[in-house]
Amino acid sequence: MDSVRDVIVTLLRNFGSAKEIRQYLRDYSNVESTRFAVIKVGGGIMSERRHELASALSFLSKVGLRPVIVHGGGPQLNTALEAAGVTTERIEGLRVTTPEVLEIARKVFQQENLNLVEALEARGVRARPIPSGVFEADMIDSQQFGLVGQVTRVHIEQIESAIRSQHVPVLSCLGTTAAGQILNINADTAARELSVALQPSKVIFLTPTGGLLDQDGSIISAINLAEDFDLLMSRPWVHSGMRLKLQEIKELLDRLPPTSSVSITSPDHLARELFTHRGSGTLVRIGERIRRYDAATEVDQSAVRTLITESFGRDLVPEYFESKAIEALYLADSCRAAAIITREDGMPYLDKFAVTQEAQGAGVGASLWERIRSEYDTLYWRARSDNPINAWYFARADGTRRQGEWIVFWYGIHEPGAIHRCIERATSIKPTLTDRDQHCEECTVNGTT
């Protein structure tokens, strides 16, 4: 197994550093086997990308990791209902389920369950179908929704048995009342209640889109619920399934430890999501408030200095706060992330962007960035050419220019003359971090300088 893990680490270096990958492998290996991950697979993945999914799960199996899978089957059920001439409607994102709809749903979900198990076994993954018996439920409102259930209890005995025998458990989202009545349960709801019962290290939703999409169809990289939930729920483009998914995720995270997260990604990015800080797709956390201050005198400057030192491995020069005309200072409540914006030649300039090593995988930096983007239509900044997070900056910039030891980044600036002035100004600013510590080659450089 160790040799296989070494090969996997080598392959994963395409996604991130060997150090962070090995750290994740150690972390996952140290949790109870049932608490590694819950992966909810959308019906669209089951119908269109089942083989990619099976390959991704096979990859995990080779390093000894066995997630608990719970799947939906909405598109397949739509097709089956249409073929049978049965009409149905959705209310508040839930499918109204008559006895006729339920009978078709039961067959569809059982078949999809077997299809995934067979795809996994074809790749050498021992998998166990668990189409029912896990979710005990009561009817939500039989008059409005019909045979739709809300989970009242999760029975994990079948899951534990599967993992003890080194099988990947594959669950459908059918529930049963105490009296034996089968109920249709929303797959996101089933994943939520399963996660609350198992308390996994990771909760992952696999969707065809690879993340939650904004009004322009672009993936939202991170959602900090403390900052973003109310705003998102007020947007007209957040409706139906996306609205229900956000509500389900918030309710889930409210019932998990504060360090927990939910990732929404696609099968081909599953390894990146599990084994790197930056991940891929949408990372949702309970998060923390990002506060804006209009003057350095409004914050604990010693705490900001400590954050900068931890992030860069170097200290701010002693006169930094006195010498800089700071326009805005953003600071996370935990003091794990900060950004400092000045105005240079009349344009907003990102002078410092720092996230601690601890917070790099927590989505705090992405939340901080989204806050800045929401308040600044234009921005430019620089980073040293050897900064390991430059790829992150490249993905968020409209343009870049390498000049000497610096790379200058910008967004929202399009006039060539303005771009030239920004480049000249950025590369002429005197560095405000102390000289590099020759004994600190492993220090994380994470931000602008």
C-alpha cells in the first residue's frame, strides 16, 4: 500500500505540493473509517459521467480511502415518468410524489444504485449496494407533497458493516417510515442527515456544473455563509434547486463542527478538492465576518503584524502603518486573513494580501477576495515572481505583466495608458517587508509584497 500511495502522491503533485498532499493523506488516515467523507452524487453525474465518477472513486480506493456515497436520480426519474406518461410538479424544490410516482422512483433509484456499484466493481473497487434501510423518515406534508419524507433517524449499521469488510457503501435516497412505508427523500436532504450522523471530515457534492454558478454561469469559488448567505438568498437567480441546496448546506454546517466544510465539484476534480488547499469548484463554510476598517488606527496593529509575519515569513517594516496612506484594511474576525488597500496614482492598489497557513484550506482567503471584488471595480497589485500562489492570482486577474523580480496583476483596468502607469507605479514602490530570512527557506509566501 505504501508504494501505491507514493505513486498517487507523485501523480497528485500536478495539483498541489507533495507536502500538502501527504498532510491530507495523514489527516484522512487518522480519522475513523466511517468519518472520511460523505459524497453526494447528483443524478446528472450518474447518467452522464458515471464512468468518470467510478474512476475518481477507484483512485481513492487505491490509497485506502472509502467514502460513503449517497446518490440521486432526478434526470433518470424525469425520463422514466415521461415514458410512463406520468406528470408531476415541484413545490419549493421538492418533487410531489404520488404512489404512482413513488413506484417508478423506487425502480429507477434501485437501478441507478446497481449501475454505480457495477461501474465501481469493474474498476476493482469493492462496493456494496444499500438501496434502503438507512433513512427512517416521516412524511413532511402528505396533502402538499405526497409521499415525501423528512429524515428522523439514520441507521448506520449497514454502512459500518460495508466499510469493515472494505467495501464502499452506495446508498440511494429512499426512506422508510416506522410502519414500513417507502418515502421519497430529497438527495441533498439525505446527504445532510447522513453527514450529521457520521460527522465526516469532508462533505462533497458532485454535480455536472462542478460548483454553484453565479448569474453569469461562472463557478462561485467560495461561499462564506456568515458573509454571503443572506445576500445570495436575495438574488433573483438563486431559485429552485440552487436555493434549496444552499439552505440544505447551511442547515448541515450549522449542525457540524465549525471547521467543517462542504465542497461542490465534479468527478474529474475530486482529487484536487480532497488533497489540495486550493481545491476546485465551490467551497462552502460557515465562515467568519470580514470587516473593513478605513484607518489602521481602528485595528490591533500588532495582530496584523503577526498575521503578516506568519503568512510571509518576514516582518512588516517598523514604520509601515505610519508611512502608508491606507484607504481600506480588511480583517477576518479570527485575524487569519487580511488585505490592505492604498491609493497609488489615483488608483486602488492592493498593498498586502495575507492568509495564514492554517486558513489556506479553509476558504477564508477566497471570502476575503470576494469581499474586495464586491467593493472595488478596479484594482492592481504585485507579487514576487517566485510567489507560490501566483497561479491563484493569475486566475483572478484580467491582465498581468512580468517586470524584473515582480509580476504586476490587475483587473477592471483596460485603457493601455492606465495599465502602463499601474505597472510603472507598482514596480517602483519600495518593499515594506524586512529582508528575506536566509534560514527560512520553507516559510510560506502567501500574498502581495
